[in-house]
Amino acid sequence: MTGGRRWFGWAALAYAVIIVAVTFGLGRMYNGAHARLDEALGQRLLAVAHTVAEMTDGQALLSHSLGDTTSDYYLETLHEKFTAVAQQENLAEITLTNPLDQIVILSTSASLVPNEPNDYWELDPAAVQSASLGKAAATRLYDLGGSEGLKQKSAYAPIMNYVTDGGYVVAIVTVSGSPDFFEVLDDLKMAAYLTGGLVLVVLVLMGVFLSQINLALGRYRASIMRQENLVAMGRMTAGIAHEIRNPLGIIRGAGEHLQRLLQAEGIEDEVADFIPEEVDRLDQILTGYLAFGTDKDAVAEEFDLALSVRRTLHLVSDEFAAAGLEIRVPELLPEAPVLGDPRRLQQVVLNLVINARDAMSDGGVIEVAVVLRDQMVGVVVTDEGTGLGAVDATKLFEPFWTSKEKGSGLGLAMSRKIMEDMGGRLTLQQRSDRSGAVAELWAPLASTKAN
């Protein structure tokens, strides 16, 4: 597992732990607060129920249940008192019910009609049973559902008639909380959701921030490694530069001597002209290696890239043909003036076609084209070789990295540097139509770069 994947795995695990911990904590907080608030609301409703029971005359209710019409005025007065208490305490209803036949005596709610059965008692059998035995009790908090999320909680208290020892229950008072009474629970739940959502958003933002930092650190580490490779290559090339240039000077002198001899005999041989020119090119390549990784500006002149490409291909045509390779290039190439070092660009083209040759051990066709596009000129080299395989194309441009047994790992790195110095770019990718690779170098036209 790479460092980035390992970091991502640990970060994902940490995020999961944090989310679980926050969710668990908010859940416990809500449940705990819900239970304590439920208990507090129950105690409050019980207190109101006791107060209502104490202000009610049990003997008058007993007379009413026995058919005494003189108690009707008392019930009207009691209804007014109950209504005032319900409004003052923000209650949904206060109801008196006969425990024997479960008939409503009076109620502040329009849904409960006097002399009709109290159907709501079926919801709270345990609390009703407790009040019928003389002990007040509160119900659990009911969620009535619906789009408004209404809730309901009630308390039952007995109204006693003490005409006998110990007395007995003549009526039961029901006190129910108003839906507004429980808005604090909804506020609490909404606060828990908002807190959880805020924590999640913060975690996501932190993840994006840390991911960007990790990517930046990765780029920084890659840049440091590249600089270290460049420094190492500079030390290496500086050590061998003198040894290489000495024999190059001898070869150039021999080539010039051969040219003079041939000219004296009246012989014009283009191959003889290649010797000092190629020695100069090799010297330029060596100079490029020595300058690789530094900020030294490359020597620039205007030249025709198409002519440089055709000349480069002419140098290797015989060698490639002997290896069973055919280089196909259009007969007519567009005029493509660019600004840069023609010898160094020739080295880039040579590197690309040599890489194509090395990937085609069984022979084949290498296609080379020069194209103009958006004030840029490009050289496209397409081969029929093994392609990139599983290797990341960006890794191929790292100094000293190579997939060849005898490769130095410097060709593509140098080529990219040369193209960047010209204000262009070099890319390498897998062919989409068949096996093989496509290398493209792009440089701005001389008129465009001058502007």
C-alpha cells in the first residue's frame, strides 16, 4: 500500500470513529434530555392535576351522579375555573370522568362531550387504573404523528369523597399538555440534527483541506526528489564531461581532415559532412546534460522544425531499415518556424524514434507527422510496439528511471526539459486503436513566441 493510500485509510477510519462518537454522544444527549424533560413535564402535569382535584368538591360531583339537578350550577362554575386554569397553564384539556361508567362529567375540550364515554381512557389503562385506586399517575409521552409531529402527555388524579373512612373515588380529573407544551423537545431534536450536520460539514471541510495539504506535500516531495536527481546527474556529467569532449575533438578533427582529402580529389560525400556536424550535436547534448536542472537559458534561434525532423529521420533511416523498421513520413510537411536550439530539438526527435525502435523488436512501422494547431506546431511519433503497459506515463519522465535493461533514464527527462525551455511540452500515451504508444512534442510557432 502506498503512503497516500495508507494515509487515506487511516483518515477514513478516524473520520468514521469521530462520526460514530458524535452520533452516539448526540443520541445519548437527546435521549437523556428527552427522559429528564419527560419526567419534568409529568411532574408539572401531576401538580396541576392535584391542584384541580383539590379545588373540586367531591360531594357535589356525587350528588350530580345521583341525579341532583341543583349541582348543575356548580358544574358550570367549575367549568369556568377549569378553563381559566387550562389557559393559564397552556394545557390541551382538563376533563372530569366518572370512573364507574367512564362517562364524561365535564371537559374544556370540544372533542369530549359531557354524558358521553371518554374514549381516550383506552390509551392510558395503567394510569387510569392507578387513579381509580386513589393514586395520581402520569402517562408516557405519546407521539401523535402527522406532518406537524404533535405529542401528547396526560396526568390523572382522583377526586375523593370522604363521607366514609378513607373515602372513595367519585371522579377522575385528566390534565393533558398542549402540543405547544412540547415544542422544546422538537427544538432539542432539531439542535441535535443541526449539531450533527455541522460536525459532518466541518469534517468534510477538514478532509478536503487535509487532502489538499497531502497533495501539496506529495508534489513538494516529488519536486525535491527531482531536484536531488538533477543534482546527482549534474555531478555525474560534470565528472565525465572532460573525458568525453577530448575524443569528440579528435573525431571532429579527423572528420574535417577527411572532408579536405575528399574535396582535394573532387569528391562530394554528404556522409563526410555529417561527421563534424554530429560531433557538434553531441557536444551540444553534453552541454545540455551539464545545464540540466539549472536555470541557465538555452541558446535560441529560429529554424524550421519540419526540416529538422526530416534531417533527423534521414540520419537513422538506413539503421532502422536494417532492423526491419519502416519510417513513414508525409512527402510534404508544413513550414513550421520555431524558436529554440535546433541541435537539442533534433536530439528530442531522435530520442522519440529510438524509443519507438526499442519497443518494436519484431519490426513494424513508425509514423512521424508534423501538424499545426492553434499557433502550435507538433511532431507526433506513433509506433506499433508494446506500449506503456502498466507504467504511469509521468514516471517515464523522471530522471534515472527506465524500464530498459541498458537505459540511462535520462532521454525522456532531458527531452521534456528541452521542450519546456522552448515554451512547449512533451507527452507520451498509449495508443487507443491498437498496441503501441504515441509521443507528441509541441512548441509555439516562432511568431507566436515572439509576441
